[in-house]
Amino acid sequence: MSLQLSEQQKTRIEANRLKALKRRQEKKLNHPYSREASSSGGVRTVSAVTRSNKLVSDDHSVSKKIIDSGAGFFIEEEEGQPSATKIDPATVIYPDGPTSIDQIQCNVCQKEFFDSYLWKNFSLETCDECRDCDDTHELMTKTDAKKIYLLKDSDLDLREPLLRYIVKKNPHNKRWGDMKLYLRCQVEARAMEIWGSEEAIEQHRDEKTKNLEKAKQKKFDKKVKELRMAVRSSLWTKDTRSHQHEFGEELYNEDDDTWSKTCVECKHTMTYEKM
């Protein structure tokens, strides 16, 4: 079963092959032996003389040729032997993304371009000339995106398709964590996808604001109540003095043959017997 390639895939394969050949040619030019190799057509002939402690069959030196493989090492071949077969490097097919010959059409001015800041970092088909840093293409932090458009972490980091972002150091304090900066227009599109309309976002934002105000007022009332209770408890003092009974006239009970007397203030009655 043969796999048929599309025209776009064939174009990318050809572009990758040209890039590999160009990179290989640049590596040969930057090699320290490139000048000597280029003067002899890529092959440099040397005379390898045997050492004195080895036996040689004749007094003539063996002529060898050194071929630059272009991969960081040389291949030595004796004259008369067939040269090594050159193998082209494997073609690398990249996933979705622009190649050196692909052109992207700007969604604002409809002009074609090769690369731009928004396309490289956010996959947005907009050229650098049409980039609006103050409004549409403004960068916003993750905190602002969650606060203004009422989004959650899952909406930004887990929901498909994932929103792209760039990471920068926090300008307020370098010791704090890095900031995630999103593109405002992409965040707005995600909010519209979740809430449906701007009116729904405004309605939920107003409800959230009212709930926050109610929570603040409830917390304030609780603190005021605690303060009032503290003030009242500080003004009221408990009388810890002991009570002294003041009994009245003694009364005799003939049935029990006992005597009793009652306190005038607390009405406490004490019963006793007389010997």
C-alpha cells in the first residue's frame, strides 16, 4: 500500500532537502580544511610514510587521499579503491507550521508574509505592520484575564484548543514567579465561547460584584458586633462581695419542736433546735 503525499507535504519535503543541502555546504565552507579541499576538488592527497620500526615491502610511500565527509571527520582511501558512496541526509518532515517557502496571508491587510511576532508566539495570522499593541493585540496577565472575563484556570490551560502565552519576569519583583501573558483578542474569543455574549459577561460580573459587597458588609457587621460586645463586657462588673444574712424574729414550730428564722433580704430560712 503506497502512501500518497499531498502537494503541501511534497513542497515541505523539497524545502527541507534544500535547507539540508545548504546547511551541508555552509559546514564545508566553515571547515578548517575547506580551502585545501576546495583547491583539490574536495580531495586532499597526502603521503603516508611508514614508521622506522615497521617492515615495509618497498621503499615507496603509499599514496592516500582524504575525503571530507562533511560530518566532522575524514575518510581515508587508497588510490585505486572505489570511493565511498555518498548518502544524502534523511529528509525531516516537520508538523504543522510554516517553512522557508510557505507564506501566510495576513487577516487584516490580506498581504502575504513569511514570519511575524504574533504568528511565532500566538499562531495568529497577522503581520507585524498590522499589529495593534494598544488594543486588539495587547498582552494581558492571567490574573487580569480571570478577573475581567470571569475565566477559570481550566478555561485558559486545559480547554481545547489551548491558548498560547509567553512567559516574562515579574517587573514588580524579580523574586516573584514568572508572568503568563496572553493575547487579549484570544482571551476575548475564549470568553465569548464560554459565556455566549458580552451582555452575559456583564451580568455575571455585576452579580459577582454584588456578592462581594454583601460579603464585605457582612464581615463589617460581624466586627462591629464583636466590638460592641467587648465594650459592654468591659463596662459591666460583677459584684463579688459575700452576702450577710439579717435574720428577723425567731419562730417556734410545736410539731417538730424546732425553731426557725428568715433573712430579711434574701428570704433564706434557717431551722434549728434548742437544747
